[in-house]
Amino acid sequence: MDTQKSIFLTLLLCIDTSVSRAVFLQTGDSVFLNVTETDVPADFAILSWKFNAKVALVSFSPVREPRVHPNYSSRMDYDGKKYFVKLRNLQKADSGVYTAELAAFNVKTVAEYNVTVQDPVSPVKMAVTPNSSVSLSCNLTVTCSTEDAHISSTFTCDTKTCQQEGGERSQITKSAAFLHVQLSGQSIICNHSNQVSWTKDVIKIQDHCFHHDGSAVSFCLVKTAVFSVCLVIMVCAVIGVHIMERLKKQE
Ligand SMILES: *[C@@H]1O[C@H](CO)[C@@H](O)[C@H](O)[C@H]1NC(C)=O
Ligand SMILES: *[C@@H]1O[C@H](CO)[C@@H](O)[C@H](O)[C@H]1NC(C)=O
Ligand SMILES: *[C@@H]1O[C@H](CO)[C@@H](O)[C@H](O)[C@H]1NC(C)=O
Ligand SMILES: *[C@@H]1O[C@H](CO)[C@@H](O)[C@H](O)[C@H]1NC(C)=O
Ligand SMILES: *[C@@H]1O[C@H](CO)[C@@H](O)[C@H](O)[C@H]1NC(C)=O
Ligand SMILES: *[C@@H]1O[C@H](CO)[C@@H](O)[C@H](O)[C@H]1NC(C)=O
């Protein structure tokens, strides 16, 4: 029984229980790095939070006060009992892997976070080139632009539906953001996004196609007007003829 227990314990100590957790945050945010308390035995030697396996932000020991790296002291909260670290006002340079390394019988990693700090994405602008629009179909090419990327896509529409040539388009920009253009109902959407933010620009297809709808309305008006005038003339003619006949009879 005891042997089994100790084998189990040995296994536990040897297996690295931590899995790197991906965390995406915006510049200026805070990150809360945790260890599971059950991973920390009462009689450990040192527990250190390390950045990229080199810099120890803080190290805890059961027998002394926590030691804090001077570069982090002004923007870090920590807890010597729960062993968490809260790092404030993150900058892009803080992106990297944070590990909690526990030195007991051996050294093992009890928590690992892969932190990526991103700026919010810049605005996206859509420009429309109407290739052609005849009464029943319309071709448009849109170009979505951000400060460091462009993406174009062509749409073919009839009065009811549109199709995006080659399907949805997307691109990874130089700043590792995602630029995407797609059809959404009767609109075209450009979406510029990363893991922490997104911006969009939207156009309505009807604002760029089927302008003949407007002229069709006025054509209809003209038709009505002409028809009305004809009607009036005809009625006048009929009345006129009628009156003339009456006058003739009276003579
Ligand atoms: C750490 O734990 C706190 C409270 O349980 C939680 O709010 C926070 O999201 C955790 N941090 C991470 C990076 O998962
Ligand atoms: C600490 O800050 C100093 C001064 O800003 C810098 O030169 C040094 O590289 C930093 N050290 C670490 C480990 O971040
Ligand atoms: C951390 O996350 C970034 C962004 O997703 C990825 O490129 C990088 O390979 C990851 N690093 C590790 C050590 O998991
Ligand atoms: C529409 O115009 C754009 C730019 O003028 C051009 O790149 C694209 O090939 C044209 N598409 C069609 C279907 O004519
Ligand atoms: C739009 O483009 C498609 C294919 O690119 C073409 O078959 C169609 O005639 C075009 N329509 C107009 C109105 O130019
Ligand atoms: C833009 O993309 C982001 C990330 O994929 C998504 O969360 C958001 O809903 C999208 N916005 C629109 C308007 O489609």
C-alpha cells in the first residue's frame, strides 16, 4: 500500500501537470496569473514566477518574505499565501511565457501562461468601385483598407441576391490582425480584428446598385403625367364634340 502511494506521489511529482494557457490582452490591461493551491505542497523550497524562463518577477518561500524584481515592483500585486501575481499596465514587451516554477524535491512548472499583449486594431475603410450596373444585375468591387493592408473582393448581384466571387476573403496583416470581407444579407462588411478588438465598415449594396430604381420611378411618373394629360384632352374633346353637336341641333 505504502509503496503504491509513494510510486503515485513520485509520478505526480515527475509529471508536469501544467498546460500552457493562451491569454490575449489589450495594452494597458492587467493579467492575473494563478497557481492551483493543491499543486503547492506545504514544504516547498521556492516558488518563482518567471518571464520567458529567465527573469524572476517574484519568488515565494515558506521561510522568508517574497522577493520582488525591482523592474516589476511598481506594477505588480502578489500574494505570499495564494502565490498569485497580478501584473498591471501591460505593454507589448510583456508578451511572452509566464511560468510558476516550484522547487521542492525537484523543480517543476505548476502553471504556464502564454500572454500576448496587443494594441486595438486601427479603423478599416471600404472603397467601392461599381464595375457595371444594368437594370437587372450589378457588379461591384470593394477594397478594404487599413493602415497596413488592403483586400479586394468582387460581388455580382441581381435585384434579390448577391454572390461574392471566390467566396469570403481574408488576410493576415503585417500587425498580425485579421482583415476579412464578406457578404451579410444586403450589405458588405469589412472586419479588421485581432484577439482583443475589432473595427468594421459596412456598405449597403442598394446604395451602389440599381440606381435605375430611381429613374424607373420618375419614368413611371412621366408615364402617369402623359397619360393624365391625354385623358384630359380626350375628355375635353368628347365634351367639345358633344357641345358642338348640341349647338348644331339648336341652330
Ligand atoms: C486567476 O484566478 C482569478 C480568480 O479565480 C480569475 O479571475 C483569473 O481569470 C485567473 N487568471 C487567469 C489568467 O486565468
Ligand atoms: C530592468 O530595467 C532596466 C532599466 O529600465 C533595464 O535596463 C533592464 O534590462 C531591466 N531588466 C529586466 C530583467 O527587465
Ligand atoms: C504563444 O502564443 C503566440 C500567439 O498565439 C504563439 O505565436 C506562440 O507560438 C505561443 N508560444 C508558446 C511558447 O506557446
Ligand atoms: C471590377 O473593377 C476592378 C477595379 O477596376 C477590377 O479589378 C475587377 O477585375 C473588375 N471586375 C470585373 C468582374 O470586371
Ligand atoms: C458581372 O460579372 C459577371 C461575371 O464576372 C458577368 O457575367 C456579368 O455579365 C457582369 N454583369 C454586368 C452588369 O456587367
Ligand atoms: C468581426 O470579427 C470579430 C472577430 O472574429 C467578431 O467577434 C465580430 O463579431 C466581427 N464583427 C462583425 C460585424 O462581423
